[in-house]
Amino acid sequence: MLVHSRTGKWATWVLFFALFVPLFALPLLVIVAASLSTNWSGAFPSGPTTEHYASAVRGESLQALTTSLITAVTASLLALVVGTWAALAAAALKKRGRRILDALFMLPVAVPSVVVGLAVLVAFSQPPLLLNGTRWIVILAHTVLVTAFAYQSVSAAILRLDPMYEQAAASLGARPSYVLWRVKLPLLLPSLNAAAGLCFALSMGELSATMMLYPPDWMPLPVLIFTATDRGSLFTGSAVAVVLMATTLLVLLAVSRIRTRASFR
């Protein structure tokens, strides 16, 4: 820590918990408490039960969770491929060209996600590429929204790479494609895994654009949570939200394990 005195360390920890507990931990604890309750008329919930979780892991909720996982994994992989390719291409451009490419990839983040959803809906509701009413328009919107984060993560990693590795491989007669696949990409593997985890987490929680695009047979879990709470089923919606959080955290933990091993190697 940057604070070396014992008093300063204690003050830093007190400040941290004073900000962390009410702003981050408490809202999550409230959701967990609501998911285990049947009534909340006073200061604390009452009627402890686990029935909400029984319905949160079967039927429509299980199908929505599967839909979210497929959408997030597909969108993350597509975003990782496109973002990595664009970051590698940007590294070979001059400063002005790199700035233009940065602006293009950051544009979906600079505008509200509902605007991105509307743009995708208008663009792909007419031939020759008609995606409206299919699962692919949802996956496409998620890909557009998360590609910027993959691009920025890989771009930052490329700037930190030591060019000596590529120069050494090239001096030994390695072709550019060999240098890319056997030297550059392995060095970027920790950043690629971090970008994949970030894209997955953002896609799992995306709601605004999804509400405008999803067909009846492709409802992701955030949409189901919104519809459940909108109908007044707050406790069931809380249980489904906990399932969403737990699933996302488990996947991120798995990704972090891959990143740790890659960094060690």
C-alpha cells in the first residue's frame, strides 16, 4: 500500500469499508435476502424459503439461462476475434489511422446501448440481410456492444509487448504468419483471456438493447428478470438474479484460472 503508517492504513481500511459496504455489498445482500424470503413488510425479510430457487433453475428460467450463456459465449468469441484482428491491424497503422480506428470501435460505447439496439434493428430488418425475429440479431447486438472492450484490452497489451521477441524470430527466418501465431499471440494470451472474461460478463448483464431485439423464443435471463419484477414477482426475480450472478462469477473464475496459467508460462 502507498500508506505506510499504521494509523493511515486503518483509516484507509475504514474508508474502504464505509464506501464498499453501502454502495456495493449491501445491494447484493438485499437481493440475496429477498431471494430467500416470502415477505418483506418491515425492516427485514420474513418467511425464509428456498422455493424461489427451485423455480429459478428449471423451466423458463433454465431456458433463459441457457440462452444467455449461448449468447454471451458466442458474442465474446466473435468480439475477441474481431477486436484482436483490429488491434493487430491498428498497431501497424500510423498515429492518425490508429486514432480513427480507435474512435470507430469506441463509438458503440460512447452512445447508449438502446441506440445501438435501434441501429441494429433498423439495419437488419430489411433484405438482403434480414435478421429481425431471429436469435442472430441479439447475438450481433451483443457483439457490437462488447467488441470495443476486447479491442481496447488487446490494443493496450500490444503496446506493452517487447518488440525484441518478434525481431529475434524474424532474424531467424520466421515468416510473419509464424511470428504472429507462435510468438505474438501466445504473449497476448493473458490479455485475450481477460478480454474474453470482460466481454462475457458484459454480455450476460446486457438488457437495454436486448429488450428491443429479442424474439419470443430467444429470451436472455436479464429480460426474464425484468419481466418478473415488472409483474411484481420481486422475490422470484431476486432468485433468478442471484443465479445470474453466480453463473457469471463461476465462468469468470474459470477464465481467471486460464489467465493465471498463461501468465505463469
